[in-house]
Amino acid sequence: MTCLPDMTQKKLGLAIDLDTCVGCHACVTACKGWNDQGYGAPLSDQDAYGAEPSGTFLNRVHSYQVQPAQGAAQTINFPRSCLHCEDAPCVTVCPTGASYKRVEDGIVLVNESDCIGCGLCAWACPYGAREMDADEGVMKKCTLCVDRIYNENLPEEDREPACVRTCPTGARHFGDFNDPDSKVSQLAAARGGFDLMPEMGTKPTNKYLPPRPKDQRLEASLLAPLLDIEAKGFAGWLDRVLGKI
Amino acid sequence: MHPAPSVIIFSVLSGLGFGFMCFMALGFLPLTGLWAFWAWAIGYALAVGGLIASTTHLGNPQRALKAFSQWRSSWLSREGWAAVLALFALAPIALGDWLGFAVPYAWRGLAAALAVITVVCTAMIYTQIKAVPRWHHWLTPVMFLAFALAGGALLAMQATLSFFLLLVLAVVMLVLFFVGDRQFARAGSTMGTATGLGARGDVSVFEQPHTGGNYLLREMIFVVGRKHAMKLRVIAVLCAAVLPALMAAVGGVGLMLVAVLVHLVGAFAARWLFFAEAEHVVGLYYGKR
């Protein structure tokens, strides 16, 4: 049923640290790699080695420039994937019941054998978390690696989403937001984890941790101290003379 | 949003078909025998043809029947039910007009109501989507309904009624252009809220997440052809409402039929704009709208 559950036992999701993310796209490739096999239709590529390559990805890393009113601009890398919303608009619009939110852990999934590929769920998602697979004609989205996190064939340290497992800077954290003592809940509370587009009323599970304030004032350019060189000696004399002509 | 031909054809034709059959059911065009057969055939062809067109944009149309299952939550599912129920409810009336037997007025009223409900459900598929602020307004179903009823009255040769309905349509279209242009700002989504970084300063794209295209850019972030939007708006209002209204004022079956064709041209232009001008908030992540 595409009606949303009143509540879920767990609220599994990610805490994504915008302070430590270096924008390496390792999570993007790990996600693509894992979801090429196993769960559901493999994420396909079109014209992969041609002039206009395009493909299905469940995770994308944006890079933004943030220019404060005063001081230097900052670059912030920003991974974007499904937020496993509590009030997921993608689920309720689904006409076939393919989209659903699990009562046990709150993961939003697509039952691909029921998906007709109408694309309405992708329209309903404000975050662009869903992409239609051009080869299979079914909707693909982040499964929170549901085929890893409960998979007892994997060593215990691998039982987390591929993006979290692979992140070289530890910018991605996986856990239960329903448990106030979990690592992700603690992180979100300590660091002021925030929701994306709260005005859309989706109540996302995933939280983003803001960049920490810098302990040093950011210069507009690291070369700034080198740009203002006083010429001395002959060069200084030449500079003064040429300046007067 | 990408203006997919299948969805434009679907919503324009099936809207007109259901609007027309609504007036037919209520006995506005009292035809008998073969004339009745052909009139109803046109109505069914428009409605069913539109519905079939809508299935061509599906990734897996062979599973389309599953779309009837989620009527509790999904407007798309409700639209499917309403359309099927309306087509079944209208059938005895069509047969009655053709073969000459009476159908109770209550049944005619019910069938007409189902036809109207179908159009409202179609509109709600778009209206419900909060992520497309231009659509997320109560005037959207009013606009779909105005198109269906004005076009339907025109096709049912109702000169006076269609004249007034077409004027209503013109007003609704103009108001919706005005309101729609302000909807995105009203929704309050910016690159700042999308990234949650707005309080820190001005957010702009430093680098895109991918150099190639993807589904999101093709489907949701459609910007082609917006430069002609103003001209198309004028064409849409003139052809869909103003010119047919003038023709309806003059009257005559021949001119009314021409008016229907002119109205259809305007309706297609308007529906193309409905999609092409609709901006999805996901565009904010790409610094595009």
C-alpha cells in the first residue's frame, strides 16, 4: 500500500558531514558499483564511451560556493541522495503500490516488479532522489543498501551502506535516528544537523551536518600576502621613476 | 518540466472528450440514430485515445493494470478508476441515444458527474505535486475543468453556453499565468533552503555533479523554448478561448466546428506551456530552473 505508515520502529538514515566531505565522489562510485549487482535492476549507462554519456545514479555530489556577506567564499561539497523522508511524497503518489516505506526501519523502497515507470514519484520528490533507469524503465532510488545492512554473509564491518563504508574521510554516518543514543542522533544533536528544504514538509530522516566555523580567518587568496611586495634597491628606484613618468 | 507529447495529447484530448460526453449525457445535443452514434464515437475516441496516449510514456506499460490498486492514496490511480467508471456509466446513454431507448435522468446525471470527476482527478495528478510550485494551486483543477467544459460545450454545438464558458476559460488562463509566475517565490525554496547553507551566505554552483546529462536534467529541468513563452501565451489564450468565443457568438454549425479546431490548437499550446513553464525545485540543486 502506498499509504505511509503512521510510525516506523526504526528510522534508519544517514548523517552527512558537509565539513569533512572533500567531494571525491567515492560514495558515488561505490554506490554505482554495489547497485550494479544484486538488488533490483542494475543501474545502467547509456552511450557510456560515446560523445554523450549518461546513466542512472542514486547518489550525486554537488559542489557549491558560499559567499558570506563579509570575508572569503567557501567551497562546500554536497552529496545528494534519498533522504528516506517520514512524509515521503514519492510514496503516496505511486499508483501501483511499487513505492513503499518500510514499517520496520523506515527505508523507502521500490518494488520493481510492480513499477510501471510512470515517473510520477520522481516528479513528487523535491530532492531529485529518484532516477528512471533508461534500460529497464523502472524507477531507481537509494535502498540504504538494504541488501548489505542486514546481510549476514558479509563481515560485520561491511553491514552498512556502500557509500558510508567507502567514504575515505568518514563524512557519512549510518544509523537509527529513532534511537537518541545512536551515533547519528548524537552527531545530529551535537553539530546542529539540519533538514533540506523543510518548507516542502517532507520531514527527511537524513540529516546534514553544517561546515564548522573556521578557526582562522579565510583570506580571499592564499597568495594575498605575496601580492603586495615592496620593491627595494634598483627595482624600487625603477618602480618610483617609472611611476612618475 | 519536460513537455512529453504523450501526456499533452492525453490531457488535452481526454479532457475534451469527457467534457463533451458530459454535455451529451445531460442531453444538450439531442441526436438520434447514426448521428448519435458518430457523436458518441467522437467522444469515446477522444477520451480513450487520450488515455491510450498516456500509457505510451510508461517504462513498463504491460503492467499498467496495477495502477488501479492504490486509489486510497494516489490521484493517478483514482484517475484511472474515474475514467473507467465514467466510460462504463456513459455507455448505456450512448447506446440509448443511438438505438432509441430511454435512460433514467439520475443515471445521466451520475455519468456526467463521473466525467467531470475524471477531469478533476487528471488535474490533481499535477496539482498535488508540491515540488512544482506553479502547479500546486487550487486554480489548476479549475483550469483543467474550464478547458474540458468550454471545449466540450463547443463540440456539443452549444453556442451561448460555450461563449460564456470560453470567457471563463480566458479569465482562468490569464489569472493562472499571473498567479503561476509568483508561485515559485511563494513556495520559498531557494538554493539556500535546498542546500541548507543559505544562512551562511550566497549559494552558487561551483561545479556540477556530473558533466553528462541525466534523467533529472532531461525530465525536470526543461528550459528549452521558454524564450517564446510570452508569444505562446498570447497564442494559447487567443486560440483556446477568445477566437472560439467570437465564433460561438456568431454561431452556425460550420463555424462552431472550425471553432473546435482553433480551440484545440490553443489547448495544445496552453498544455505545452503548462509543462514547459513549470519549474521543479530540484533545479535549485543544479542552479537551474
